[in-house]
Amino acid sequence: MLTRYTRPAMGAIWTEEHKFRTWLKVELAVCQVQCERGLISPADYQTIATRADFDLERITAIEAEVQHDVIAFLTSVAEKVGPASRLIHQGLTSSDLLDTALALQLQAAGELLKQGLRALIELTLDKAREYKDLLMIGRTHGVHAEPITFGLKFLLWHTELQRQLHRLEMALEDVQVGKFSGAVGTYQHIDPEVEAAVCHALGLQPAPISNQIVQRDRHAFFVTCLALIGATLEKIATEIRHLQRTEVLEAEEPFGRGQKGSSAMPHKRNPVKAERLCGLARLLRGYQVTAMENVTLWHERDISHSSAERVILSDACIVLDFMLADLHGLLSGLQVYPERIRQNLELTRGLIFSQEVLLALTAHGLTREQAYAIVQDDAQQVWNGARSFREVLLSDERLRPYLTPEEIEAFFDYTKVQARINQIFKRFEVQ
């Protein structure tokens, strides 16, 4: 992943140094359990535990010759440990090490992603409270529909992010699995009790059954979850982009002092953060497709998944980590313009209350078709003329038998809208 999208804590999990440190942690955990079971002498285990280390440059040099990263790693460790190194990796195959260590990396990455999600969940709830009473127009198909509040948007996002956190927790549980069952998963050269003990020591669950690898439906579920979270972040960013359009300008992402919006047009203040989030969400969806492709392998395994995973798993975690922080910064500094919101709310001169009139007429005995025809006709007069919807309704003789002027005036009462929305907030115990 490009360094511009890599935050330090997440990036550190996916460095070569950390990867090999995790490999070493797994190998030492196996040696410790084998020592406890009498398969490695205490003296040899002490030597291994004391001397075990590796040299990155040496691993690279060995791999260039042997074309196998695990062998290169084990050779470098052996050079540090000496004769007792013969006891390292006993009964294991490469994927025992690789898949178990990968689970630990995903576990660490997942914790950072959960932190980022929780921060957004808290922020959107704070914003929902802040803007609970800020009436604005709700839009469907990009066209003015009926009034909502700005806080209602944030409450909607808040609850969706809560669902995404739940899904992430499920996906992490599914992927935090280790295996030490040998070349084709039959425990031919290692006892299943060793697998169980080592996984327990590492904070993982042993795979109930495996072939040579942990099955990749687990990883596909994990990456799919990250892509789904990215879709929610894109959804929020897209809304900000729409609200920042010049013709709307109800909200605007933060624009820093000294920031430039265009190399050609000095006046521009573009939604670059929101647009960046939308672009990065596309990457996550692409990684999801690759993760799905990795589920199908030949027989007990092949390595067609391996090269792809070296890219998609680290990058998906890094990208989503960046997106979570980026959106948090955007929403924290979001510029909201209440006066413009109010202007837009009134832009259609009361047409947003047309359903109130329709329902009132049907309540007085008109068929829905009759009422709809009358209200739509009056609405078209507002679209095509200069009068407000209130004025058109008050002058419409067809309404006289059914609605008094006082009843018509009551349609345009925003307090009823606010009261209904407050009921939604109470449902979530948001005050």
C-alpha cells in the first residue's frame, strides 16, 4: 500500500519485520508445548528460546537462492540457534506457520479497525444529538421530499456503523483460527493436542478440520466485511459530497488554512476527502472479489491464493484503517450552514407538505385518486408560478367543502415534524 494511505500503527503490523517476529512467536510457542510434553528437552528448549532470532537481509539472500520464504526464515533462525534448531518446526508444514501467524496479524489489525469504528460510532451519535433539532429537507431521487432533521441522518449512520461493528467482530472471530495438522491436515507427524495447546497459548481457536491450510472462506468473509464497512463510509461521504455542491451548500468538509482546491481556479473548495473515501471504497470491493476467488484451490491446497493474499489482506486492513480515520476527521470538522439549510427547506414554497393535504382530503371522504388529482394540480401551479403552496390551497374552491383556512394553515407546521422525529430519537434513547 502507498505510504500516503498507511497509518503507522496499522502499517507496523504488516511490515516484514513484524511478520517474521510473528512467525518466530508461533514457532517458539510450538517448541514450548513440545517441551512441556517431553518432545524437546528443557536444555534444548532453553537454547532455542534464548537464541532464536533472524536477520532480514539474510532471509532475503537465502530466499533468492531457495525460492521459499519459510525455508529462508528457518535457515536464518537455525544460524542463530545452532544444533538445537533441528527441533524447530518438527512435524509442521509451512502453512501451519503461515496461516497461524496470519491469524495473529489479522487479530491485531482487527483490534485497530474496531477502535476506528467505535470512534466513528461515538462521533455520529454526538453529531446526531447536536443536530437533532436542525430541520432540513429530505430528498428522494435528489428531489425535495419531506422535512427531516440533520441529526436524523447522523442517527441513521450511527446505527449502521453499529451493525458493521457487530459484523466485524463476527468476521474476526471466524478468522482467528490456527492449525498445526501437518502437510494434508492428518496430524501424521504431530499430535492434535499440540495444536490445541499452541492455539490456546496464542489466543486462537484450533481449526476443527483442515487440509494443508485454514480454509479461505474465513478470509473471504473477513475481506467482505471490510468491503461492506467501506461501503457505509462511502455512503456517508457521498452524502457530504452532495450537500457540498454549490447549488445545495448545506454542509462542507473542512478546508484548512493554506489548502488549495484547484491548480487553475483559486475559488474552488472541493470535497476531496469525501471523494477520496469513495475511491478507496472501490479498492475494498476489488479485494473482496479476489478473496472470493481464493476460496477454491486444487485438492488439499495450492498456492494460487498466496500471492494474492500478500496484497489484499494487508492492503484491505490498511485502506479501511485510513478511511475510518479520514472520515472521522471529515465529520469532526464538518462545516454546517443552518441558514442555507433553512433556505433550501423553503425553496419549494411549501410543496413539501403536499402529503398532509392529500391525507386530509381522503380523511374527509374523497377517494385517493380524487384527492391526488387536486393536490397534484395545485402543486403544478406552484412549480410553474410564483405563488406559494399555501396561497394556492387557500384560493382553491375545490377544497372549500372539505378544509377550512385554519386547517390549511395547520399543514405548514414544522413542530409536528420535529415531534415525530423526536419519537425516533427516543426509540434509540438519544436525548
